[in-house]
Amino acid sequence: MKKQYQIYIPGIVLTICLYTLAFASDHGNKAPKEVGILLVAFGSSEPSAQVSFSNIDKAVRAAYPGIPVRWAYTSHIIRKKLAKQGKHLDSPEVALAKMMDEGFTHVAVQSLHTIGGEEYHDLRRTVGAFKMMGGFQRIILGYPLLATQEDMERTVDAILNTIPKDRRRGDGVVLMGHGTHHPSNAFYAALMFQLQLKDPNIFVGTVEGYPEIDDMKAMLLKKKIKKAYLMPFMSVAGDHAKNDMAGDEEDSWK
């Protein structure tokens, strides 16, 4: 089946929207220096992924001018890989401790995860611990990309607007998500349902959850789709997009 499907490498740009800080809105356009933002991603050691993170960073700084922005990665493995390359990224715990030491009093922690899986729930526990410590006057945590029905609808619209313009009627689109054994994996199937209400030839599969690649193949064959676009459905096109989706290995999705 490898020759039947075309890969669309650029992938999907996930727009991450920060919730307006209630504690910052009272101060007009000029935010106090003690307000800070912590962006938390799973992380990636792929150089191409850093471009996406940089774009997110620029968008957040443009939306909240004058407010310091910090970063943290939840993946210990990714942080360790980057450290060997001479690049240091903090864990959420260390990043928040540093912000506390720097004198921040109000902090918005925004998850850049796609779904509320294990990494996100670990982040929730971390934020909860800092709340109990009382080191910040206020600390809040933003939801991951898919958390509510409104999130789902916005994501569907974003995906439909990102599909290659040269796609013909009858061509399929297969989105590759990360996947997890956490119950939140159900969001992928829910997203596919929402997408197929508008376009029945769009499918959502995962690398480490359900639906998986064999399910994608079965669905494409059942609908007699001869050509499909592969697109990553992740915050960044990192190792999974490079190898699991577009690689030359036997188990590559292409």
C-alpha cells in the first residue's frame, strides 16, 4: 500500500490560545512585572520542531506584550537528549521554582499538549502542589488543545483549512496523532467523528493508541480510496512525523 498514499510533510499548525488572565486584566494594557507565563510542552529533540515552538513563543509574546514567557518540557527523555546537545530545558517543577525565586506573583501555566493525557495530569498535580505551597498569589493552568466541544469545533475548522488545496474529491486525508493508553485517547476517535460530519474521507489514527495504522488501512480500503494525504496531528512535527509517518522503516505509515 505504500505507493498509494501521498505524504503532506508540512502538517498542521495547531493554534494554541491562552486564556485571558483575570488578574492581569485589572491593570489595563500595562501588565505588572510580577505576572508571568509558563508554556509547557511534551518537548522534542528534532531541530525542525524548534521552529514550531519558536512560532508559538512569538505568537504568545505578541498577544501578551511585556509579560515574560518561560518554557518547560514534561518529557524527561527529551530533556536528557537535549542536555547531551548542550541545550537545557527545565521540567515544569524546576521552571515554576525558578519563577518563584524570580519574584513572580501571578503565573499562567499553559499546556501545549494535544489531549489531557498522563503528561497533562502530571502537570495538573505540579500546579496544584505550587498552589498549596502558597509561593504565588495566583497560579492557573490552561487546558490542552482538545478539552471541550468548542475546542473540538475550532480544531476541526483549523484542520479543514490546512488540508492541501490540490486534494481532489475522493482523496483521503489521514491525520497521525501520538496516542496514549490513558482514557483521554478517546478524543482522537471523537475528533474523527466530528471531522467526518463535514468530510467523510478524513481519518484520525494514532501511533501509540486507538485507532491505529491497521484501522486506517481498513477504513481506506473499505471506502476504496486510492490516494490519501498523510498529515501529522501533533503540536510539532518531531520524531514521530519524521520516522513513524514519513520514514523508510517497514512500520512507517507511508
